[in-house]
Amino acid sequence: MISAGSRLLLLLLMGLMILSCKKDDDKNDPQPQPATKVVSFTYTQDELTVSFVAVTSEQADSVTWEFGDGNTGKGLTTNNAYSQAGSFAVTATAHFGSEKKTATQTIELSSTASASINSEQISVNEYKFTGTVTGATATRYVWDFGDGKIDSSTSATINHVFGKTGAFEVKLTVRTSRTSLSADTNITITELGFELVELTTTKGSMTIWLHPGTPKHRTNFLKLAGEGYYDGTTFHRVIPDFMNQGGDPNSKDSNPNNDGQGGPGYTIPAEIKPELRHIRGAVASARLGDNVNPQRNSSGSQFYIVANDNGAAHLNGQYTVFGQVIGGIETNDAINSVPRGAGDRPLDDVTMQAKIVRYTRAELQELFSFTP
């Protein structure tokens, strides 16, 4: 039998054992720890502009950035435009009251955007160039053709006629919203093509050679033909055995009374050359009479084509002859024979379409028996 004293001692020992086990169990229980504030960041690249996004364990009072190129920024999200490719140590610092946490990453930037040139030969001295851009959005294409001519356009495609022979380095600079890209290609021109104008009328077609000795008239006629200015105009004045006159934009309307009075709003200085005569098929500029136009400046768009077999020698030295029909003279003859009404206007409209055509010297000789 256990005495009362022994029983009390036993109970005391058991209590101490239970208390000891409880303390040991407490060591293994999960306890809430003070939260550690952390920051990290992600980034995305668009060309050399990088977008950064900070990620924090709790809401930060502010985030500041060092982009590794000397630039800094603020905010949970921010952008930086790097001036060149390379490696950059980027640091994001999150501010939690007086406490700061930082994260650093080294980013590798490469210029992923690129430009290239595709060239397509149209004629012996004309090419169509197309700029292709990858990894960026182009806003403008600046072309240096290597022959002294530079052109700028929002279109990726452009045609260029080389005015001389030789080897040319064609350079393309592409402007984007954030940077510039470049590309180049080499073109060799061994011979020149010649620009002529082809008139297609309701009576057939004519091919017109433009005299280099009248450069102002030549340039203007090519410009208007290339712009479609003559398309839909008519030969509004036809005098048998003399000439056919056209090129007035007024001739496109339904009022015959204003024909012969229209134009592009300018005149061309006279380029009257004694060697350029009014032979059959000669193309010359109409103009106002000497009483109001003593300088004999030419109409901006109206022209006439001599239809007499023997020419019109009485006009030599008075009007600028700037071209010659070298193909399709029978079309001019057909126009000269149409029935006419008041003011020598054809009873049925003889309309025209004009376009620029190009031939080599050999083609001119073969197709038209014409030597420039």
C-alpha cells in the first residue's frame, strides 16, 4: 500500500512529466513569423524599348528604378528606351516606409528589328524597290538611290529611273516609332532607256518621242501623262490637212463652248528651236497670240499634232515643237478625218489616255526605225 506521502510525490512527478512533454510539443507547433517584404520584376522588349513590371509581397509606398544605362524611373510599371543593344544591370527598389528592398537583374538586349530591300527590274534603267521591315512598324521610308536622288515616302514600294549608267548603292533608312533601321543593295545600269508618251485614242494609238532640247516641255508633258491629267480629254479642235489639237481639261465636260480655254493654271516658257520644225507628226504646244503673249509662252497642257504631209512650215519659229510621233501616225490621220461641227470640234468625241512608256535605243530602232 502506497502511503499518502508517496502518492503525493508520484502525482507531483507525473505533473512535471506532462508539463515537459507539453513544452516539447510546443516546439514543433507552427508559429506565425513576421512577414519578409520582397520585390522582384519582369520585363518585355519591343525593339530597344523595355517595359518593366515590379512585383512586391505587399503594397509598396513607391518603386524606383535604375535601368543600367544612366536612366532612372518610378512606378510599379515603367518603360525605358535604350539607345543601343547590350547588357544592362537593372535594379528595382521597393520602399515600405523606412524599409527598402531591392531586386537586380541583368538583361540582354539585341536589336531584333531589321530592314531589307527587294528590287525588281522594270526596264533597262528602271527598278521597283520594296522595303521590308521585321520586328517593328515603319512610319517612313527614306531612299538614297546613289545617283544623287533621294526620296521619302510612307509607302514601302517606290519606282526609280536611273538617269545615267554605272554602279549604284541604293540605301534605305526606315523610320519607326522608336528607332531607325537601314538596308542597302547594289544596282548596275549598263544602258539607258528613253521615256516616251503613248496616247491611246478612240481612233488608235500614237507613240511620241520627246525632244531633249526642250527640257521644260518634256518634263511637263511626262508629268501630266504620268499623273493621268490627259485621261478623258479630247481632241477638241481638228482642222483637215493641218493639225489636231487636244489636252484641254475643259473638253471632258459637256460644254463645248469652253474648249480651248482650260489648262493646269500655268504656262511654260518658250523653247523654240530652229532645228525643231513643224514636220508631219510634230507635237507642239498651243499658246495665246502674240498680242497678249509676246514671250510666246506655251499652254500648260494643250498641244497639237501636225497632220499635213508637207508639214506646217509657216508655224516654224513661232510655237515650241517638243515632240514627234514616231509610231501610229495613221492614228493622227484618222483623227484628222473625223466629221466636225462648229469651231472645228469633232461631232463625236475623240478621247485620249496617256501613259509613259520606256524603250532602249535598240528597241526604238527595231520597233520604230527611230534613232535617238
